[in-house]
Amino acid sequence: MKSEKRGLILFFVAVVLNFAVYGQNQKKDTIKIRDLSAPSSVSQQMSKDIASKGSTSKEIFNRWSGLDSLDQLKQRFYKKTGFIINADYNSQIMAATKAIGDDVGASGVFRMYGKYNLVGRGTSHEGGLVFKVENRHKYTDLPLREWGLAGVGYVGLVQSVYNDDRWRVTNLYWRQTFAKANIVAYAGFLDVTDWTDIYALASPWSSFNNLSFATGTSTTGGSYPDGSLGLMVSAWLTDHIYVIGGLIDANGTAKEFYKSFDTFFTEFETLKTFEVGYTPNYEMPILQNAHITFWQVDKTVNAPNGWGISGSVSWELGNKLFPFLRGGWAKDGGSIFTASVSTGIGYNITGSNVFGLGLNWNKPNENLFGTGLKDQYLSEIFYKLQIVPHVEFTPNIQLIINPALNTNTNFTTIFGARGRINI
């Protein structure tokens, strides 16, 4: 059985690399890397941080705080050495009108993230290390990742990243570009949400909180591993069509990332993803994007094997409005939902201040949470406000109809507030 699995994996990688080789024949006059990573990935997060600090209307604050000089110093050092590092602190609180346990939850996360380009800096074959180290901690008895289920009775994640892992290594991998930057490969300790089913509002740090509006609309199995040993390859087949394939250790954990070396090669239980996408937007492909994502996960001690499919259409209109329609379906694999559909809009999507409104229908996985559960309906509204450079504040509201594990009510409202300070 193990040899059969290894054969399937080798076939999967061969298919991805075959697409990649074909992509090398597509000639371009530029070596600009068209990033196919999620908004919460290290590269995208750092790009957004730089953009948010460029407002001339905030010059007085920058000069007063001294952070403007620090930003310029870091950029000069990066141009000279290829090394740059950022840090931020994120804090969030949520309160529910109807709950089965604690009606308030709160958590915080400290992050250090950056990159060190060591090979071919500024060329089409650039390579280097990407890293992200975090300390995730709770303020209340339940961290927010667990609070939605145990406190509110909602089957799902009202916030997916605010747990109580403490120190963890979420990313530590080598990133390499090939073929005039049409091909990008990651190898090392990865976060599957950095490339799987991405779109512009997928970041739980700055956009929607609920996982139903992010990767796989909560239908992807394998528990969304991060800090796990794996490989990802993305390739542009033409100016407008791309493919992304990934393979990652399904048993990996960011708290003890180094153990993934052992589980990957001894257990060889993996989560595989493969995506085909289209965009007419050459410069920013996630702003006008349609794709289909397939996934399959092997059986582990925590979940059965399974597979599924998700799809997404998100399209910027007039440089401000951003409607989206996304959905997913799963057959086992430990997914939270077996079916889910989300739609909504974002406004001023490329600006510092962003408004988002989303609607979701989902069907909880009865193999995980029990039979006879009602379908859940969800709406979330948020407004990310760039108060000054380096400081964000995001109030948000989630309206939940039929929280599946809360038999005392058919409706609950969650009020939240999220803050972020970055340097």
C-alpha cells in the first residue's frame, strides 16, 4: 500500500512538472513575478504592508513616530543584502448574544516573518528562504479558534488562526523561480492555505474572519496543515492560464514542525491539491480570477481519507467593487462541511480601507459532529480601517442562523473587533 501511494505521488508531481515544462515555452519580455500566493502569505503580506505605508497624508505621523525612517532603512538593507523581516501584533475579541458556554472569547498573535534571497537576486531564477515564526495565545478560557464551536455552538471556525499554540514555525521553506519567473516552487515547511483556493479576501488577518469565506469555504479536508513538510509548484501555461500543485504532510504541526520529517517519510499520509485557474489581469492575477481546485487526503489517526472539489469566481469591477462566488464539496477527509457556498462583495479592495459583506450556506459534516444537524446560514460584515500607517482596526459582525450545536436558539449574533500593529 505504501509503495502504491508513493507511485501516485510521483505521478502527481510528474503531471505538475509536465505542465511547468510546457509553461517554459511561453516567452515574455519581463521577469516580473506574478504572485499566485494568498493574501496572508509572507510575500503578499509584506507587499500590503509596504503599500499601506505609502500614503502622503500620513507623513506627519510617520515622521513623528520614527517608523518612516525604519521602513526606509529596511528597504535599503533589503536591496543591498536580499534580507528583510517584518513583525506585527494582532489582537481580537468576539462576543455572542446567544451561547452554549462562554459568551466572550479573545486571543492574540505575535508574528515575525520575512525572506532572505540568496540566489539570483533580481533575476528570473531568484531563490531564497521564506520564514514565519509566531506566538499564538489566548486571553480568555477558550481561544477564538475553539470558541465558535465550544462557546457559541457553531459548527465551523468563526476565526481560524487565533488558537493557543504558543510558539510555532508556520513557514520555513526555500522559494525558487524558473523560466522567466513563470514557474515558482516551494520546498520545506509550508502552509497549505498559502496557495490553495486563493482570492483577494482570503486573509483572516485583514479580511473575513470566518473560514467559510476563505480556503475551500470550509470543505477542504486534512485540517489545513501548516508548518508541514511538503512541496508546491505553480506554473503559468499562457499569459492567462495557470496551474498549481501541492503535496504536504497531513500529520504535520507548526508547534513541532521538525517532527514532520519523520511522519512524512514513515507514515507518508499526505494532502494533495491541484488547481487550474484563469485571469485576464496580468499584473495582479487574484483580482480577476476563476479557478477550480481538487484535493485528496490520505487516512490519518485523526481523520478518514477523502477528496473534494472547490471553485471560485472573483472579479474586480471599476477598481473598487469586488464581487465573488465560491463553493466546495467534500467526501469525507475530515472536512468541517460536506458542502458550502459563499457569495459577497468587497469594496475598495486595493485601498487601505476595505469593506466586506459575505453570505454563506453550509452543511456540517455529520461524520464529525453527529447526525441530524441543521444546515447553517451565515453572514459576515467587516470594515478594515487603516487608522495610520502601521495600525489597522477592523470591527466585524457575524450573523448565524441555526448554529448546529446550540439547541437553545435558532439565531445568534457575534460582535468582534480586531487590531493589528506592524513594523
